[in-house]
Amino acid sequence: MDLGAKLTFLARADTYRDGTAAVDVIETHLSWVFLTERRALKLKKPVRTSYLDHRSVASRRRVCEEEVRLNRRLAPDVYLGVVSLRCDRGALSLGGVGEIVDWLVVMRRLPADRMLSALIARGEAEPGHIDAVADVLIGFYRRADRCRWDAARYWRWLRTSVTSTAGELVARGADASRVARLTAAQLSTLERGRDALEARVDGGHVVDAHGDLRPEHICLESPPVIIDCLEFDDDLRMLDAASELSFLALECERLGAPELGARLLAHYRVVTGDDLDPALLALYRSQHACVRALIAARHLDDAPDGDGARWSAKVGEYLRLAGELA
């Protein structure tokens, strides 16, 4: 089935028969999202990268089902399920009859103006908002599956992540001496803090987490819901709660609200009694900044004309933050 025909069908308002007057289409790095009056439907791109392979219909079904399963942990009433895209004698339908030619994730559409990123942009994010987010995450981490690795393997995984991220950044054109300084600082902290890091695993703080905890994935409903977890690699979701919270704090700072990140970490400390080591938090934040710089650099591979400068600027911004934190 021609991909263009699928996209045309899914972008038509009459496809959904729910009173939608127009469909908004958003293209991301790995998906297309079709926004109707009340729903958001996500179609995976049939692509292969170094870390996933979505070329077959069967693989896209698996990843759609896994996305729903994982995201229901933090947004149970948002992820409604998956639906088949079918073709019968040349006519496409959602969940109808005929050959299955693709699968889509179906979500309840969230109010864009209630996303934490939007509230920060308008200067309307309040301490109570971030406390509510922290409370949701604290409950989530208490329920989450614990790290399936032993403590030594977790430490080795962190070390490998630091060196592999640095290697790809340099291969993609980042300043080698700058990256070398960052890597040396991160590896030094890892060596000095090995016992403390391994104790995080033994203490149950390393869990199957969200994996991509950014303000644009947090909706300030009551209670808050958190969407778009990292679904394609279980290892990348295996995070210390302190690491994931430090990433959200980093992103709040990047958007101009460092006080929200500080409030998040302080609230977590008070409620859980988990005394977060400042050196460990700095390591985690610097590591996350380098990973985000690498993700931005990867976007340069297929950035539309005129969009490359934006991604290049993000690479520089994240490397600057990584340097400050290291």
C-alpha cells in the first residue's frame, strides 16, 4: 500500500466521522500524528535506524502495542488502544474490513495550552504545578519495575553511555576538544562516585522509568498525565529516579524556569527522604545534556531545508549546558 495514500486518507476530516472539521498533521522524527477534534492518532514511519526497525507492518503493530502498554503507566485514560488501517478493494478504513496495511496508536487529545512547556512559555507555571507532577512521579517510581541489572553492570552501562555518546558527537562534527573535556569530567565523577552509584541500584532507585521526561510531555490536568515515554529500547528506560528528575530539571532550566527544576528536586527529597548527592545530580544532568545534543545532531540527517540551523543551535545549546554542569 502506497504510503502517500495512507497519509492522504488519515489527513481527511471525513475519515473520522466524529464532527471533526479539519485534521492537524504533525510530523515528528519517527511518526505522523493526526489530530482530530477529540483524538490523536499516531502512525509510525516505516524506517530503519541504528536503534530500531519499523519497516514491516508486524513490527509497527508491536511497537504501537508496546507504546500503549508503557504509557498507560502514567497516562491510563489517554492511551485508548491501537487501531488497524485496512484496505478493501482499494478503499482504506480504520478498523474496518480488508487487508491490514498498518497500525496506529489512538489517544485522547490533550489540551495544548495545559502542557507544562506551554505554561512555562506563558509564565504561568506555578510551584503547585511542579509539586503535583513530582507526586505523580514519586508514586510511579514506587510502583515501577526495579533494575534487572546488578549494580556493577549499571555502572558499566553508564560509563559506556558516556563514551559512546561522546564518540558519535565527535563523528557528527562536534568540537573534539570540547567533547573530550566533557567526557573526562563525567568519567572522573563516575570513578569517584562508583560506590554511591552502585548503591542507587541496591537501594531500589534505578527503575524502568519514563525515559523521555520533558515539559512538552507533561499535561497539567488533575492529576497531571505524562505521555510519550521511550518505548523502543528497554535499556534506555532503565534509569535512576534521580537521573530522570534531573533531566526534567535540566529541560525546565533550558526553557527559562530553573526554579521549577529546583522545586521538583526539593519536593522529591522531602517526600521520599532520598538525599540526592549534588555531584551525582550534576553528572546525570551533564550526561542527559550530551545525549540531547546527540539527538539534535541526528536530526540534521533529515532536517527539511531551512531547519538545519535550528538543530545545530540545539546541539550548541545542550553542549553549553553540559559543560556548565560538568
